Amino acid sequence: MKEERTKFLHLDLKGISPAVPRFREYLAYFASLGFQGIVLECDCRIPWKCWEGAGEILYTREEIALLAEYAESLNMEVIPLIQVQGHMEWVLKEEKYAFLREDGFFNDLCPSRPESAEKLFAWIDDVSELFPRAKRIHLGGDEAWHLGKCPLCREKIASDPLRRGKLGLFADHVSSLARYAKEKKGLQVLLWDDMFCRTDKELLNPLLDLFPSDTVFVHWNYSLKEEEAPLPAGLGNRTVWGASALRCGFANHFVHVLNPVGERIRNIRNWEKASCPVLHTTWGRPNNLWNPYGPWEALIPEFYAAGRGTKMWEQHPWHSFTSLLDEAMKHGEYKKLEHALALARELPFSDKWEEQSRNFFLLGIQYELLRLEAKSHLEVMRARSVLGKYGRMDPAGCEKEYAAGREKFREKISAWEKDLETFWKENCLSDFEEYRDLRKAEFFPDLLFGEKEKKES
Ligand SMILES: [Zn+2]
């Protein structure tokens, strides 16, 4: 009997991504953890033929093809993922492709423009050229938030004899692409299921019937409860896979370096009871127009738990440390964070991934401490400026001391930035400037040191 593939790892390259040699090492690491396949979302990172002029290229086409080949040599299936309606920000933000926007929004592509389908068929052609051995393709299809808003789409919806509303428009568009991928390219199609989960049951079945019968609907639930059934009942006899998140949006994600670990591992654990294949997502940014999350080094505990299983993770020597760190992060208390920092310094590591992960935890905790210190300096400055108006000022005395304290703080920030840069170089990571500048903004340099934003040359 053919082995059932059950654990796929989704890699979202629009976030911070490693250079090719490091990427290869990661693939070997993922295979060693027990992942049986990679769902590769290249997004803006490679020069797609049909989207000339768009993208932030990080890999050549040849490099991506070779990485896929290498993953396959490690016995992992590679499933390319592209988006066909929502989350096409990386294309639609370009003026060149503005005409494809749904009602002017950057998030959605308008399915009613004739050029849209043409472009997407060409994209599927391009995918199958680049991944010639692929057996499946993921066509995305989640979060089409502005579906049916433009005049063309409204007109189409109004003239639909079946009165299927917005979802009819969505299903017609996406299913035509799914049929193309299946019939012309022989690819089994995967789709996120969230747009369908919002539809009432009576409408749903005829919509699902538009898709090739072996289409896989991937049900993502990043906050699956322990007592909750993992899969929705509404999709009938369709093939459904599950999806966890090793990393996804969290409170004030743009401010923090470290994401909460415990809630992600609970999510993985609650998906372990599902009998279907599970796709573990590792989002690189909330979307192309938002901040990059941390590098993959931040996710070593999550990779470990998803690959080896959460039972194994519970035996891991870092298990209690990550709980303590989550607690410290949640409350943002200086003392607790200092304690976490001391513990992180002592963490044992059994391979280079854990070593780098520990280094990233150190940077992340130090950053949280610096953020708190920045806030405290800022509070003092505000209070002093009000008090100055009431004559409570001694420029030669305490004001000088406060200024000296801030100067010392500036030195600490510089040292931290240097360490961050060293880490980035050591791990061959992308997007350093963007990541650093976002962090720097949290130290209020313009307010604390009177710095105006400088353009990097
Ligand atoms: Zn439209």
C-alpha cells in the first residue's frame, strides 16, 4: 500500500528567508524532523514570467527548481502554492497591475476582468514549468475580503440566473482555474476552505460540484480547541485536510520579535487528533503589505513539535523555558524578562538549529527589555518637560544625568543592532534593513535622541 503522507510544512517566502545554501540545510532538517512534504509559497520572491515588473526577487527560477529537486531527493513532496484572488498584494500593489484590482483594493484581484483569468492560466503554466514533477498545486483562495465590490462584479452577480450571490462569482472563477490545473496540467488542486465555510449549506454543494472531484479543501484553524472536532461537517464527502499555524498573526505582531510559543504548540497538539493530513503553516508576514515576522530560527520549538510530535516536545529540555518566556512576554515585566534572559543563556542545545534558535531568543528578550527601557526614558522626558513649565528644572544637575542615561541607552541599542546584524549574516537571512528599522522605531530615536529618520544610502 502507498504510504499516506500526513505532515506537510508550508513555507511562506515573503517573510524573512534564508539564502540558498542555508535553505538546503533547512530542507534536510525538516526531512529529519519527519515532514513528508513542503508547500512552497514563493509569492514575490522569484521572477514569475507572467508578472514581469512585480516582486522582490530573492531567488532565481533555477535556484527554486533546484531547491525543489533537493527536497524531493529527501523524500519530501513539493506542492507549489500561488494565490488566485485574495492575497495578491505583491502583484496588485504595482501600478502596472492596478487595473486588475478589485474595486481599487490591493488585496483582491477582480475575477470579472477578462485579463485576470488569462494571467492566472499563464501563472499555472509557469508553475508547472518550474515544478515539472509536482503532482499537486495549491491555489490559495482564502480571505477574498473585497469579493464582488466593483461594478463589473456587481453586474455579474446581479445577472446570475442561479442567484448564487458573491460566492457564485468566487466559485466560478476559482473552479475554472482548478479545472485548468487538473485537466491541462494533471495537477490535483488544493484550496483553503474559508470562503466556502461562510456559505449556507444549500448553496454550497452545487458550488463544490464545480471543482474537480479530487480537489482537496484545506481547513485552517489556528485556534482549534481541545474539545473541538478538527474538521467542519459542512464540506460533505469532499477531501478535507487540516492546517495548523506554527506562526500566524498575534497581538501587536509588528512590535515584537518573539511570537508566543505555547499557543502555537497547543494548536499543533490539537491537530494531532485529526485523521487527515495536516499542513503546518509558517507565515512570513500577515500579508505582503505588513511586517516580516522573525526568521525560521525563531520557530525551532514549533518545527520540532510539529515534526516529531508534541509528546516529544514535552520531553524537550526547553519545554518549561518556553512557557516561562511566554508568561514574561505576555505581561511585559522587566524582572520576568530578565529572569527569562538568564535562563535562555543557560539553555542546552543539541544541534546548530537549537543553538541559533537560542541566539535568537536572546536577541528577542534583550529587545523586549530595551523596549521597556525606551518607554521609561520617554516617560521621564515627558514628565520633566511638564515640570519644567512649573520651574522645576535644573539643567546643570538632574537634566544632565537624564541625558547621560539616555546616551548610555543609545550605546546599548547600537550594541544590540550589531548583534542583530551578526545573527542575520551568520544565518544568511533576507530583509535585514526592514527588520532593523522596524525594531529601531520602537526605541523612539527621534523623541529620545532628536534624530530625524535618515535615509539609508
Ligand atoms: Zn470585480
